Amino acid sequence: MEEWIEEFLYRGRPPSGPGSEMPSEFQVTIGQQAPNPFDPALPPSRRTIGPLTPTQAAEAGWPVERLVAGLNAAALRDLDAAKADLATVTDKLSAREAELLALTREAADATTFDS
């Protein structure tokens, strides 16, 4: 069975003033996916557990260290994907700029008059 962090809500507290004496809190919803027990050819069976408090999450096998590691890993994957997308778009833009420059030079050459 695969598990992942489906949702994570962090509630911080102000550094000073009203409410600052309260601890920070979070709640998490865990997603689970398993092969369809009736027909493996069908899409997998999915469910969510939660929202869970930090204590409930730890009891379900998701202590805060695992949650933070999971959040960091997902954020880094998303960042890597965004960098790859940016590189693709930048390469396409550079190619289009080169095409435009070539067309501009071609047009300029076509309109140049010899005296």
C-alpha cells in the first residue's frame, strides 16, 4: 500500500502578543492507495485518513520527522520539475528569438537598395 501526505495544515503563532503563548499546531490528512482488491486491472482503491492531530499522525506511523521529510521531498520534486519546465521554455524562447533575428535580417536584406 502506498501512502502520502494528502493535506497538511500548519497553524503558527505570533512571535509576541496575544496568542504567542500558545504552541504551534498542525493537522494532516494521509492518502492511501492499494490495488483494487476485486480486479487489479481496475484503477487502484484510494482513501484518506484524517485530518489527524500530531499525536494521531504519529500513532498512524507519521511522526513529525516523517511528515517534514515528506513535505521537503515533495517540495524539492516540485522545484526540480519547475526548473526543468523553465529550462524548456527558455530553450524554446531562445530558438524563437534566433528565428526572429534571422527573419529580421532576411527582411532587411530584401529591402536594401543598391545605389
